[in-house]
Amino acid sequence: MKNKLKGLACLALMTVIPLAAQNVVVKGPDGKLQLTVSCPEGGEASYAIDYNGKQMLASSPLGLETNVGDFAKSMKLTGHTQMSIDTVYNQSRIKVSQVHYTANELICSFANAAGQKMDVTFRVSNNDVAFRYTLPRQGERGSVTVDQEATGFRFPQQTTTFLCPQSDAMIGWKRTKPSYEEEYKADAPMNVRSQYGHGYTFPCLFKIGDNGWVLISETGVDSRYCGSRLSDAQDGMYNIAFPMPEENNGNGTSEPAFSLPGSTPWRTITVGETLKPIVETTVPWDVVEPRYTTQHDYKMGRGTWSWILWQDESINYDDQVKYVDLAAAMGYQYVLIDNWWNTNIGRDRMTQFIQYANSKGVDVFLWYSSSGYWNDIEQGPTNMMDNAIIRKREMKWLQQQGVKGIKVDFFGGDKQETMRLYEDILSDADDHGLMVIFHGCTIPRGWERMYPNYVGSEAVLASENIIFSQHFCDAEAFNACLHPFIRNTIGCMEYGGSFLNKRMNRNNDGGNIRRTTDVFQLAVAVLFQNPIQNFALAPNNLTDAPQVCLDFMKQVPTTWDETRFIDGYPGKYVVLARRHGDRWYVTAVNGGKEALKLKLSLPMLAGKTVSFYSDDKQLQPQMKSQKIKADGSFQLMIQPQGGAVLVAD
């Protein structure tokens, strides 16, 4: 009988492996996902994954090469334990508000030729595998540096890929890359070299021919390890790669180090015959724990953001007042003031501005550079977030002013030193009641559960690129049909979108031309998940945008109790259902240049009358009441680069 506990529940069984080579098998609770671990004595440890009898990952290597010993070659499997996990946790800032996580855990114990020990812990749920390495103290050695991981992911030959290349280090504007903002290629073959030759940023999506889908990522990365990525493929296998030495202007080591006993972060593999498990996975949060508790009650919500359309010139007192007034008119909780506020507005007048915003029921987020010696940024405030003494003094001032959060920008690397900076900023900010958004940054890796004041990361080719280039306007719909399957499924995505301007400039009369429809812009407000959404609305939209769009944007939530995948294909189209309280939102976007007809099954809306937002044939927004059939079936037409939203209580 399964022993259920509120936290961790387990049934442990110790098995001693004989000296001869032997496979160890563990399955998910429903029996479909199977992990097989192998290690011929004196050989190399490996694992393989099948789902429902179909191969998803072929035999792939395990192991670490460290400065205290080689745990990748001449290994021996000395034993294993198994136990079941059954736990429930609540989380207000991810795609669902309550998670019931069940998995079977396998811990395999290995020894190398020198007798040094290493454990590999695998957790296998119905559609997810997570694994990490654990090293005990090695005699008198109480610390270890990992020179490289042998960890690999070997895919069957029929696999195609949906990947974002890792950029060169110290390139781009003010030498701020890498920042997870390169362009994806959809359905690409494995044997094509990545754009820069440095492999691919997490998360990485693979289509295993007709067998299904696999998503690779990592979670639980904090100050005790670096962020990793995948190498280019060789004969269908990708390996874990550490940061490039050139990242962060050469500061910090590429190789992570941790104290002993200690563990690496979790590598995660999500598997499904369809895309449903990919979109709905919660594995980034299932296997991590909070790093600290908070005494503060952080409020999620919506905000306005002048910089996205009005750019640097808008960072002045008068224009920011207009955006506070816009936030108040829309019923939004926040206004985000971007770079240069410290010089263009000044600290004394900022005190006055915050008082004005608060009088309108609006709270303030302020921008900071991550600062220092790893890029050429001039935008201020600089040289504050990277120094503990200055950072704490600044955060004390922010708390005294009543500021509710900060946006910290331009990190440019995944080294352990940089991961430590992320964690230090979050921890110090929580001490002063501040929420944190990261920009020009790495992906979150379980951070919503690990850090209570973390509220989002960019780490995507986001809305600002639509301002900078017509090419990104033209590709907006295509990219929107990738993110729910890849980037946004593993963590918050602070995209900063939902434009109602037709033209990408201050006066709505020049600059790049938006190709997507107004209802597409409503749809991505639901499609893109981030607990604090700073939308790309502008004061002029109060008079020049369709009222039906304004009414929708006034009531759209930013937190969700449930998320369900309905239909879609990466880069082509996507239909998701999200629930906030008792209200369901079904959101759909079409990434193609032709109208798309879909027959959907929407059991959560069966028999209900919904508010149906769609584009007419002239691509103008409309809303009408629509009765859903008793069986939940619904015929949907989505216009080219258009969208649809159904809302039902």
C-alpha cells in the first residue's frame, strides 16, 4: 500500500547488484515511461529511455570528470535503491497553482577504478525523467571542481530539432551576449552545425519521428553550479556543455565547483507521444525546494512600460506620469521605469513620482544594470547590483521609497559566478521586500519555487526586437507558436508584448509595421505566462485602440490555476486553455500566412456560453457570445497571423 505523506513519501528497497553487468530498470507510476541504466564492469555508465515501447533516447553516457577523480570511465555499478515519491505543493507563479507530483526514484551507486564513489539519482514520473550526480567527501577532500560532464542525450536517427543556438560571447549591443535571444530553427536535422558552433541553449525540443517528442532542460541551478547548455550533435548525440571562457568578459571560471558532499543540478527530460506532456510539464519545479522563506506578501499583476514603444526619450517625469495614468485607467498594479531614470528624473524627484503613482493606486518597478566589469553598458543606474555593500544600501533606499520591484538587465553569461549574482540579488531583494525581474539574462531553472520574490526572466527574442527590426515583426507569429512548447514551458517568460499600436513608434504613425492582428495580441496576453506582465500598451491606445481590445486587456489575469494543451505544432499554431479561479481562457494563435480551420475538443467549456474574441475577414477584432456544444466540440477559424480567445466562467 502506497504510503502518502504531505511532503515526501517513500517505499525504499535496497538491491545489491552482482559483479556481472546488469541493467537496472525503473518505470514511471503508470508504467509507460521506462528508464534503463547500464554499466558493464570497468566500463562506462549509460542510460536509455523508452515510452510506451518506443525508443526516445538511445544509450547515452553518464558521468563526471573532476579534479578529484574520473567518474566517467572504468566505472562499476555497486548497488541501487528504489523508492516512491508522492508529494503536493502549491505555487502561485507557474502554469498551475497546485501540483501533485508522483514519481519513482532510483539511486544508482557507482565506484571508479580508484574505488571513489558517486551516486546518480533518477526520478521518473509519468512523462518526466530528472537526474543528478552526488559525490560524497573523497577522503580528506571536501571540495570538487567539475572539469566536464560526460552526460549525453543520444537520439534516434529520425529525430528533428527545434533549437536556439548559443551565441558567441561578448558580441551584440555593448558586448552583452549571450542572452538567450537567438532565432530558432524549426524541424531542422540533427547533423547541421549550430549557427555559432557553440551548441544550443536550454530548453531544447526534439521530434522523434512518429514516436513522439522530447524536451531537454535543467533545473535547480543556483550559486553552487553553472548554467549549462547542449553541444552540437555528433552521430545523434548531444552532450552537456559548460559556459565559454569568454563569457562575462572572461571573469570567473567555466568549470563549476561545489563542496562535498554535494550534488549537481537536475537534468530534465520530458517525453510524450504528443505535445501535451511537453506543454504541461511541471518537472522544473517538482524536484527543487525553496532556498529561503519570505515574510513579504508579493502581489502579482499587470503593468505598463513606456520604454518598449517610446524608448529612452520617455524616461522623464512627464512621460512616466502618462504611463501611471494609463496604468490607473486600465486597472493595472504597476509601472516599470526603464534605464536612465537616475539621471533623467533623479532620486529626489523619483520620491515625488512614486508618491504620485501610489496616489493613483499604482506601484513602481525600477530598472538597474547588472553592472560592472563584463560589458560596456552606459545606461544607469550601473555598478550597484554587483557589489553587496552598494546593493544592500540601494535596496534599503528602494524599500524606504515604497518601490515594489526591480528589473535587472545585461548579465551576459552562465558561469557559476553569474549564477551566484542572480541568487545574491534575489536574496538581498527579498530582505527589502522587492520582487525581481531579470532581463538580458539566462533562463529560470526552477527559480519560481526556489526564490519567493522571483517574478520573471526575459531569456527570449522578446518584444523589443519587434521595435528594432521589421524582420522580427514579420516573424512575430511564427515565434509566438514556438514559445509555449519550448522557452515558456520551463519557466516564466517576461516577454513584454501585447501591442495595440499598428506602428512601432511613439505616435503610432511610423516605424516597423505590426503584421499580427489585434486579437493575436489579446491571445498572447494569455498564451505567454509570467506572473507580472508589463504589456506594450501606450497612452494613445486609450483613444485609438478598439474598445473591445481595451476591455479585454483590463480584465486579463497573469496567474493561472491550471493549464491544458489543446492543439498545435511548434512554429505553426497553438491552442492552450488556462484557468484562473473558475474562469477558463482558451487562447489560439496562427503562425501561418493562410487561414487555419480547427476542430477542437474543449471539455472544460462543454455546454457553456463563452465570450468569443476573433478576427473578422477584414482582420478587425470582434467579440460575440457563443454557445459551446454539449460535447465540448468547437469549430475555430483563425486568420493568418491572427488569434482567438474564448472566455467562460
